Amino acid sequence: METSDPISILRMDDESFERLSQYVTTVYGIKLPPAKRSMLESRLNKKVKSLGLSTYRELLDLVFSKEGKHSELLNVIDLITTNKTDFLREPLHFKFLSDSFLPEYFRTYGSRTLKVWSAACSTGEEPYTIMMVLEEFKKTNPFFNYSVMASDISLRVIQSAHHGIYTLDKISAIPPEWKRDYFLRSKDRSSNLVRIKPALRNKITYQRINLMDQSYNAVSQDIIFCRNVLIYFDKVVQEKVIRKLTASLRPGGILFLGHSESIMNMNVPLKQINPTIYQVPYGIA
């Protein structure tokens, strides 16, 4: 039985856990096994109390109501989803991009706009890293053009990414010259904050996209980053998502997955060209 003790974490009853986990898995593909119940309790506890409720049954009745689906459901999904990310995370991907893919792409297509999609952008570290790599390439190839789209299922992290504000420790892995070229230090030096320069922030467009959607508003992409997302899906959902992502890539396009993800034993039209780097073969439409 749940308790309304304001000091303790509210305990989620079996029925509410099953109801919520089934919804999240069906609609968003995210696995929520019983071991995740305590995580849900810790993340949703404050939300229950802030709404003046005393049980998770009441919370779910609200969020799944006609009114709640418009006012609170996305807020609950924001709290449930995990958003772990860093600048220059998995640096070999960016080395491959700058040293191998971009020179070959530019030799082949010249000024054709390179289209890149960060499909789980979280708080923006990934798309901004992509943008900095592309800007560095453009310094020596001025006719090179690109566009970057970033998406996530969480409106909260999309808004954070759009603002582009980070603490100094978050950019510690970034080369000093990149910090100089792409970031502004807060005028209040005691705040320990930096921000992506406005001209660069404006180069990224944002959308809310659920990777479980039937189709995406992202077509003819040259590169898709979808890293450390599939680990939250089961194998069947992983394959479905990868097939849809592949359909958004041009022939010769590249898909980057996370270091613990692979397409092994999946029936998908991709070939591996490096660990966790996959390409749509030419001739595949």
C-alpha cells in the first residue's frame, strides 16, 4: 500500500507499474523491467506530490486522461527518459567523420549540402560536437555546406540543447581552440557557465521525434547519429528502428551507433565499415 508520508519516497503499486511500463514500452520502445521500479519512484515522486496527489494510481489516471495527455503526459515521459551525454563522446566517430568521410564526401559532391541528423540529441552535446567538427572542416573547404537537425522525445532536453548553456567542466574535453571559437564565457565569472555562440546555435534545427513513430520528418540524410539509445529497446524494436533510420539515409549514408550497440543478426540493409559505423550500400534506395 502506498504511503503519503512527505518524507519518504512513494511506493508504486504493481498495477500502476505495469500500466506505466506497458505504455512506455509500446509507445516509446523503452524497456522498463521490474528492476526499474525504484528508478521510476525516485523520478516521479516529486511530480506526484507537486500535483497534490498521494498515489501513482492518481497520477496515471491524470496523465492518461484526455486533459492530462495534453498537459502532463510529456512531462512524465521527460522524467522517465535517461539523458546521459558528453561533448566528444566516443571520439573515434568524430575522427572518422573528419579524416575519412568528410574529405571523400566533399570530393564527390562538392557544395551539395551535407545533411546530418542527431536522432537522440539529449541536452545538445552531440549535435554541437558534430557542428564543431563540420565547422573545422569548412575552415579549409569554404564551399562545403551542411545542415544539422537534432531530435529527442524529451521537450525538456530539446529546450536545454537549444539554449546551449553548459558548465565549464562539461567542456573540459574540448580543445582550447574550439572553446575559443565556439563558446562564450559568462560575463559573471563566478557562474562558471559558457554558452555556444549565437551564430552557431542557430545552425541547428530541433524537432521532437519519437523513434517508434511510423515515419520521421527526416529524409535524404547523409549521416545519422543514433548512439546509446537502442540499449533501452528489445531486439525486435531495435531492428525496426534501425530499418526506419536506414530508410532516412541516402545511398552511401552513414549510421553511427553507440559502442555497446550493433546490427549483428539483424536483417537490415547496412554494411559495417568500422566498429559501430555502418553504411547504406550504393544502389539501395
